Amino acid sequence: MYDVAVIGSGFGGTMVAHELVRAGMRVLMLERGESVDSGGERRDSVWDFFQLRPAYDTEAPYPVTHRGRTGTEGRLACVGGASVFYGGASFRLRESDFNPGPEIVGESGTEWPFGYAELEPFYTRAEQLLNVAGEIGTDPTEPERSAPYPRTLAPLAPISREIAAAALRLGLHPSRIPLALEDGCTTCTSSDGYASGGVARIIHDLLRAYPGFELREQTVAVRLLEERGRIVGVECVERGSGRRETIRAGMFILAAGALASPHLLLASGLERLNPGGHTVGAYLMRHCNAFVYGFFPNFPDPDRHHKQIAINDFYGVDEGRKLGNIQQVMHPQLGGVLRVPAAALRRTGLAGRTVVGALARGLRPVTHRMTGLQVIAEDQPQARNRVEADWSTADRWGVPRLRIHHDYTGRDLAARAELIRRAKEILREAHAFPWLYTYRVTTFSHAVGTVRMGRNEKTSALDEYCRFRGVENLFVTDGGFMPTSGGVNPSLTIAANALRVGAYIAGPHPGATRHPSPTGGRGTAELARQGEGHP
């Protein structure tokens, strides 16, 4: 029997496994997908995911209801999870994010059970493990930090200098985007939206260095088995053969993502044991995002990475509203911008990848004159935005279908609209042509909040160390733990918190009758400092 079974291999699963394996525990990681190619001349792109290739997904898309309309969404499944397509932006939440005001909280009862200082040393460790390059001292919202970035950033591309200069002329404070990209990736154009490895590198480092760590690919977790307030096993299906097996362990870490984790919890009926069980699947957030692209007289570095500049002047409160982050992005990927869904192409009898490839080649002279800014508006947690298990129908594994309901509030849409307006000002000041293209994001790439933590057991599913209330040996460490979304990419926060939870579990055993000091008199911050280093 294993000491710990970790379900999911993204940021939350990999980072908690990193801590437990290094503490000498025998850890099994389960991943429903397989490893993907992140090297070579042609790297898999995010469009492969939207095409629902077997490496990423073989189940039917799940239904999503948004603003009264129902569509479908694919499920990403591969070793490393969403981190494989991670664009590298590695922002920390700001101190104020851990004490959100009424404008964000509304009637949701949302609260963070700890402050920024508790997570700071784990942010530092996550930056070290991800080898983040960054620059200190130019971002007016930058939180306090205990150590510099592990690496320095590459010089600005010419178009990035133009964007930064335009922001300065408008009285803003442009800063550098901290990036978790290898040196070679910061000088190419295939780093954002292409398979770049993500935390898969850490997984393979652990496999080489620690015999007590095991990874099983193509293994679908279909049910968590509970007896007397403990998980005693996870029922799994091997995708290739269909063989069913129950895997037993002393502890279980659920890190399948903010959509899949609550789905598994609901499919297992575990919400009935949780005093805050009504929150399981609820309060789904995904940011209210958009890309604003400008056309430029000259080619804005089409063959050089230029996701480099951020503007956080609007991150805090602007005329009574909390807005979010603006950051530079590369020229658009045609798969998303053309809005040609794979399912529609299949219905026409056309080969989706071939059609989109031809369109992309034909429009490349246009798109390579484009560069843009992404706006990330923090969205409010709402109980009606949720993941549900549809017991009226089951997938081929016998699991009730996943269904999603989501809508933005008027406040979310207003925040995004204001950030779009500001982004347009910057692009026009940088000498873009007057006509600008805005693409509003509809994916769940930043999904968080569906198994949230909190102080009040009646309004949150997880305690301050991400233990699932009512079950002694179950933790959740993916983005579902987050009570609010903040205004930046959540990846670094998910990674840092998973390291924090791993340090807690690896300390004196965190049993159900644990005393208030979960680290034997040492805070988790001290454990973080003691555990610094790579696998």
C-alpha cells in the first residue's frame, strides 16, 4: 500500500508530491492522460487540445451553460496537466488579495483563512522550482518578498520597448512579467499556448531521483471509496484495457483541477460528509479575460518572444472598482481567434486541423503585424457558478456526466470593459492602427474556487490546510482551493499552496485530532525555508 495517492499531475499535484517524496513517503501519482511531446521542430499546440486529440482527451466534451446558452468544452488530460500549455506568467497574488473587500466578496461569505505572509516563503520555493526569471522594483503593486528571482529576464524586444514607452507616456508604471520559461523559450514564439513541459520536468526529475515515487499514466479515477470518515481507496480504470482496480493508500490528495476535482467528489457522494458540502462544486471562477490586438505598420517581432510587459496600475481600486492585470501577449493563434470549433468542422465533414492550418497560413502576413495586450479582470465568487454531477446520464467509465453553469456579474463585465479601454489606449499610444481587435476569452484555463477553503466550516469545504472537512485523510490542492481568483494567472499561487500543504503533511502526522500548531511548534514558513532546493 502507498503512503499517499495523488490524483492529478498539474501544479497542485506535482508540488505536493515533490514535498512528500522528498520527506521519504511512498507516493503514487495517477494521471488520466499521457506524456506529450514538448520538444522537436513541431511541438504540440493548444489547438491540438481543442481538436480533442487522444493525448489530451478521449471523452465527449462536457456541456457548459453560459448566459443562458449551452455549448461544450473539452477536457485537458496529459502529464503535467494545464501546465504543459502554461505561458509562463508567474505572478504572486498581492497582499490585498488575501483580504478582499465587499466589492469582490458580495454575499458569497468568501474569506482567506491566512494572509500573504503565510504563503510568501512558498512563493519563493515555487519560483525556485520553476526557475522563474523576473525583475524587482518596477511594479507598484509588487508584494514583499524574501528572496530575489532565481534568474534574470532576457532583454526587451523592440515591440516590448514600444509598449513600455507608450505606457510611460500615459503616466503608467510598466514592469516586467516574471516568466517560468527556459532560456531558449524566451527567445522564440512557441512558448505561449504550445507544449513547453511545465511541471512535467519536475515529475520526471522525481521519478529519476526517488524510487518511492511512481507515476501511472492513462489511469482514470472514477470513485473515492469512504469508510468511517476515511478514504480507503480510489477506484480506477485503465484507459487502454478497461481494467478496473482499487488503489489503496494511507492518504489521498485530489489535484485533478478545479473542474474535475469537485466532479469526482460529487460522483463519490463525499459532499454529504462535509458540513460545508453545499459549496462543493460552487463558486466557480475563471477570470473575465480578453485579448486586445493592434495592427502595426511594421512586423512587431514575429519571430521573437515578446510576452514581456505588464501594467498593474489598475490592479487595485480605480474610482471605487477593483480591476486587474494587463499584460503583453504574442501575435494571435489562429485556432482561437478564428473561432472555428473542432466539433463544427467535423459536422461539415472537413478535417478541422487542415482547414485551420490553411487559414492560418493565408492570414499569417496579417497576424504577424499584430501584437496585443491581455486583460485579466478578477471575477466575483457566486454560488450559482458551479460544477455539477448529472446523475441522469453517465460517461463510458460509469461516472455521472460533468455539467458546468457559469455567468459573469455586471461588475465583472464592467471591470473587463474598463481594462479593455485602458489596453486600447496603450496600443494606440504605441502607434498601432486605430482599428483594434478584441477577443473575449471563453475557456476555463484559469478555473478556480470550486472546493474553496475558509475559516467557517459551514461556508467552505476545506480547512486552512486544504483538508476536506468531514474526511480525515483527504486533501485538495488544485485551483479549486482558492476562495477568490485575484487578478493574475493563478498557477504560481496553486504551486505555492501545494508546497505549503505538502510541508504540513510531511511534518508531524496531520491527524483528525491535531492540535492547532500543525508543524510541531514550527510554522510552515520555517518548514519552507528548511526545505529549499530542487529534487
